[in-house]
Amino acid sequence: MTGWLLSSLGLVAGLALLTKSADWFIEGAVALARRLGLSPLIIGFVIVGFGTSAPEMLVSALAAAQGMPVLGLGNAFGSNITNILLILGVSMLIAPIRIHRVALRRDIPFLLVAIGLTLGAALGGWFSRADGLLMLGCFALFLGWQLFQACRSAQAPEAEGETAAPLSLGRAIVLTALGLLLLLGSSQLLVYSAKWIALQAAQMAHLSKEATELIIGLTIVAVGTSLPELMASVVAMRKGQHDIALGNVVGSNCFNICVVAGLALVICPVETAAMPAALRQRDIYVMLATTLLLWLPAMVIWARKRREPNPVITLTRPFGILYLTLYAAYTVWVIVGSR
């Protein structure tokens, strides 16, 4: 009974902390963007996107150091699919998401190039250390160029939806850092508590060890590792910070494919044939398709409105329903394919 009580309290506390810490994190990130004179899109890409992907990088690096780089690649591919279909899908249900033209012309194309390099390495039969260094180098150059461009055009942007008096730079940094730490910690508390309850329920239902691991991995762990990105995007959308929500997903995906996967390959290269067939024949193509599903509809909308003075590019709730439906279908596909 003690375990059930502690796990239940962990669920409640984790959910409460997750919600509050996400609110602090986004509030701090918005204030930081205003104080540094950077656009919310840049802050979303760099701070929010990277910060919420920190657990994936740590897990992948440790797995690669133990001779399991495939775990890092699978983590990166699966997170990218989840970020677009689940996180953006939920965000679009809250409100139609506006896509900045800079993201269409710069950030998402870079993500597609990074995925293309990954696909090329997979087709070449070997994920070498050179491939990992190439991914890390490309990302470093892109990030440096992006920050250089942002600093050249730096101005104090009025954060959309922000009406309160701005925080000082020091308070903004502290609030952002504290919010991120609590966001990551509360998500782990929620996952551990839910995992314990699921294990006990599986034992009571007399499920096999393999079935239990599969169910927990595809539900609690898969969604749990995306909770920081999910809550950050949901809170950003609720506060009207569309650029931060989009920058979070795109930045996180770029970080996953270039840094998370690249670092794993630098530590421990892997032959493509040693990878699970589903990872190289299904997931890498699904990751490419989901990214195109974000970019192409927005490009079509932009092409139709580009002659307007200030064209607004939005993906509305029907796209959110489509994304969530595809995510459910992909999850079923994974479960069926694992049998």
C-alpha cells in the first residue's frame, strides 16, 4: 500500500510541478528574448528546444558509451516523430499555430538537410564517426550563423501576448533556468510514478515481461520523455507565444538529429546492418515524412499569400487532428510490427 500511495502522490505532485515549471520556463524565456533583443523564435529554437532535449542527449551519450549507439539513434528518430505529430498536434488543437517565414526558409530546411544526411548514411551501410562529426559540425555552423544573424538585427521585440512589466535580465535567467530544471525533474517524477503503477497493474493482469516492457515503452516512456517539450509548447500556445512553440519543436528536432544522434555516433559508430530493420526501413522515413508534412503545407499557404503585405501563415486545428490521427496510427504500426 505504501508503494501505491507514494506513486499516486508522485503522479499528482509531478503533474502539478510540470504545469507550474512550464509556466515559469516560458515566462522566463519570453522575458529573456525581450531583454536580449532576440526574437522569440530564436529563444524557442536555442534555449527551449535545446533545454527540453537535454535528457535525450544524456541518455544517448551514456548508451553509446556502453556500446549501444542504436538506442541513441532510435531515441532521436522517435523523439522527432513525436515532437511534430503529438506536440504540434496538441498545440494546434489549443490554437492555430502561426509559422514564421524565417522558420520556413531557414530552420525547417536545415532540419530536412540533416535528415537527408542521416538517410544517406543509412543507405551507405555505415553510421561512421565521420558522419557523427559532420552532423555536429553542421549544427555548430548553422547555430553560429543563426545567432550572428540574430545579433545583427537585434532589437527589443515586443513579445506577443506579453503585457506585464518585463523582468530584469538576472531574474529572467534565473526563472528560465529554474523552470527548466523543475520541468525536467517533474517529468521524471511523473514517469517513474506512472511506470511503477503500470508494472503493478501488469502483474495483476498476468501480462508477460515482454508485453509489459513493450506497453510501458510505447506509452509511458515514449510520452514521458516528450513531456518537457509538450508542456513547454502547450504553455507557449496558451500564452500566445507561437514562435516559441514552433521554435521549441524545430530546435529540439535539429538538436536530436544532429547532436543527440551525432554524439552517439562519435562515441560509438554503428554498421547499418546492426540496426533493427524497423529503425532503418520505417522510422527514418516516417521522420522525413512528418517533417515534410509540417513544411510543405506551410509553404503552399505562403505561396498563396506571399503577395500580401504581411502574410500570416497558419496551420489550423484540422491539421492538429490530422497529426494526432497519424501519431495514433504510427503507434499502432509500431505495436503491430513489434509482435
